[in-house]
Amino acid sequence: MKQLSRLGTGIGWRPEIAEAVERMPGIDWVEAVSENLCPGHLPESLVRLRERGVTVVPHGVSLGLGGADRPDASRLAALAERAETLGSPLVTEHIAFVRAGGPLTASQPLEAGHLLPVPRTRDALDVLCENVRIAQDALPVPLAVENIAALISWPGEEMTEGQFLYELADRTGVRLLIDVANLHTNHVNRGEDPAKALDELPVEAIAYVHVAGGFERDGVWHDSHAHPVPRPVLDILADLASRVSPPGVLLERDENFPEPAELEREIGTIRETLAKAPRADQGTTGSTAGVEEPANGPVGPPSSGSGGDRADEDPAARQRLALAQAALLSALVAGTPVPEGFDRVRLGVQARALAAKRADVVAKVAGELPEILAREYRPAFLAYAQRHPMTGGYRRDALDFAEHLLLAGLPEDAAARRRLRDWWLERSGPAPLSRRPAARLARATRRVLLRH
């Protein structure tokens, strides 16, 4: 048995604030989005931080452990590679689904482009536990999974969030990454009491904690990671710290970055909140720091290998979950009817949020598009998204969007249209030599665009 090393106070590493993070005093560790890292070409900033002894934890966003499909082996291999390259003590992912459809439902595969909540049902828990075990077996370091923020609630849920997380940790031994900002989000959006969730959590399984900001609009809290941390989130952090001394606490900021001094003030406020909280080892519930774990993996309530008792998987549970998730995601991104029991208004809010997120990310991964289209970019993309669900990731989405505009004779400005055509041709590559219908269609499309 060995103790889990303490991480201390950290911040989410992002390229936009890389220099500021390097200069920040007292940063013990950073977290980097796994999908944005190439092991063979790590950003120089991360290399310098590692050389200084700063721990780097890869944080995955695309594995979809809460989805009906088993975790993709290539995505798991990529996450494992990043952990080994960075010398990380653990890796983290989300309790969410990010895609649906495909063979289990005999329907078109769909991508959410964002994290969506899993139903807190026995079926979903069984599938999630098996997916977590598969991931644990494939990873060289312990795995921790994060509770997510949600705008919507599933009908017919059988457990609270705390109960769901407790059973997950109890059955698999997985550690938990608790996001106190997400507990606040779910309090506003779903009426869930953060204190009750903390009462029910296995706090001894916490690997570290996320703290972040957001904003409220029309009674809905949006977990933006682009605003200052509000007082209610700090209050939840203080409540958690009164129950357990978390091994690590990290400030997340993904966009709308303030001056470095403001980020340092927020980190200082987080430290002050932790210091003022009643000590977990002075008569309060929960456990203290230095929780032990097996040498080969994480600890939660169980102590056996990669998890607790492992029941035979029920294929029918996967199919039931697959059908439910496909129906929900199709309603959100493809305009199909809202499944029975869901709040139609709230689903509309979620659908608009997904489309906006999709537009933002495409603008980042293909920065030339908003430059070429200028003010036309966002309305044109949102109109495109209403009828064209994402099926192959953001880079494919950017190419498909550009192709859609060009085939429609847009943009109207001839110079902008030529720039867009050149951009699309350069990045779409030569058509494959094949008689398959898709390849023939691609060649035909290229001929049309070239004529234009």
C-alpha cells in the first residue's frame, strides 16, 4: 500500500496563458487537455514546467465513459501515451457521454461536441462501471472521473448524484475528480442540494477538486469556465474542505482570460477558502489527506485490484442505454422529436448551447474560417448546425461547413469565396482512387468547387 501524493494548488494549462502560468508563484501542478497534446511535440511551456518539477495531469474530454459503447481502444491508448510521456501520477476523464448512435442502434453515429449527462439508472451505472474497468485495465496510472455540469435532467432517474458516484467508486475502485462548480450548476439547473451530494459522496475517494466560474441567464446556470469563480462555488469548496483535505485543488479557465494578476488573485482566494474551512481532522466527517491506494491503481471504498465485485455484463443494458442516448442526442443536434419525459424548453436551451459550443470550437481549430467569413461566420455556422449534425469531430466539421457554403455559392463576396475555396481544397486533400460512392461523390464535389 502506498499513499497518494499530494498535488497541492494548480491551474488548468492552456496555450493562451502558458507564459503567465510559468510565471505564477506557488503553482504546484497543472492540468492539460489530453486531446490537445502531441506526445512527440509537447509545448515548450509544458516541457519547462516539467523540468522544474511541476506535475502535469492529462485531462481527457472525448472518451465518453458514460456512453453505451465500450471505450475506444485508440483513444485509451492515446490517453495512456500522454500519461507516460508526461510522467503523470494519474489521468482524468468525465462521467458523460459524447456520442451516440451507430451499430447498437442501427442509426447514424452522432457527436455531441460536448459532455452530456448520463441517466442515473441501474442500466447506466452497470455500463459505466464496465467502461471504467476497461479504461483502468488499459491505463498505466490510476484513473479519476469527474462529475459534470448539466442543463437537463433525465426522466425516471433512480439515484441521486451522490448515490450514483458512491456506487461507481464502490464497485470499481475509481477515484473521483469533484468539480464544485458543477455541483453549483446542478443546484441551479436541477435543484440538487450540493451539501446532500457531499454527504453521500465517498470523500475518501477524491483525487482532486476543480473550481471554476460561470454565469446565469434566464434562470439557467452556464458552466462557462470564462468568468470569475462566484461565492456560492467557494462556499461549496469550503464545505467539501471541512469534510476532507483534498489532495489537490485546481482553477479552471478555458477562455475570456483575464490579466495574470486576476488569475493569481483567484488562486489566492481558493487557498484562503481552504485555509479558513474547519479542519476535516477535527471532529468532522470524512477522511483526511494521504489516503492510501494500491500500488497498481486508485482507491475508493473497495480494495480489490481495479474494482470491486465484477458481475457479468448485461448486453441488453447497453442496448437500452444506447437507444435512450441516441434519441436524446438526435433531438439535440438533428431536430428529431423530444423523447418522452424531457423538458422541451430546457432541451432547447441545451441544443442552442451545443450549437454555440460547436461554433466556438470550430472557430478555434480552423481559425481561418471566421477570418474569411468575418461577421457572417457565426450566423452561417449556427444555421448550418441546425440541419447538419456533427459526425466526425471538429476538424471534419470545419471542412464540411466550408464545403456546404461553397456548394451554396457562398459567401457572396467573390474574393472571400475564392479564399474559402482555396482553404477547403488545401485541407481536404486529394480524393482517394476508389469506386466507392463516397469517393466518387468527393471527386464530383471537388470538380464542382474547382469550376466555381
